[in-house]
Amino acid sequence: MTHGNLERASDLIAEAADAATHEDAESRLRKQAEEFATHAESERGPDHGRLARHERILTEIAEAEGGTVASKIDEAIDAVRAYRETIDGV
């Protein structure tokens, strides 16, 4: 089963990694993109707590990088929040 919003988030995060100006930010974003790609393909997607941790990491990177990176991350977070609306819990 593919979770479309998580797949979209993964793609946007990969685009943010391409635009990153710092090696550390690029590496962290690539890791996040891979994790979201895995979540998108899993039978059962991540829970609210895991998604909140991802959002915190992404927000931290967006604040440090700004510009195109922040814009792509904002779009990715919107996709994650759209996914979160479909799962039970918090």
C-alpha cells in the first residue's frame, strides 16, 4: 500500500536536499526523504509521534537553510499534515 501524501513529502524533501547549501543539511534531508519513502511503502504508516519528530527535524533544517529549502520543506510538512488527518490518535 502506498501512502500518497508521504510519498509526496519524500519527493519534496529530496528536492529540498538538492537545493541545500550545507552538506550536513543535505545529508539530513536525504535521510528524511529515504525514511518517508519507506513510510510511504509500508503496510502501516508512521504514528503521530514519529511524524512529529520528523516535522521537528525538518523545521529545524528549514530555519537554518531558508529560501528554496524552506519552501520545499513547508510543502512537505503540509503533505505530512494531510496524511496525519487520515490516522487515528492525537
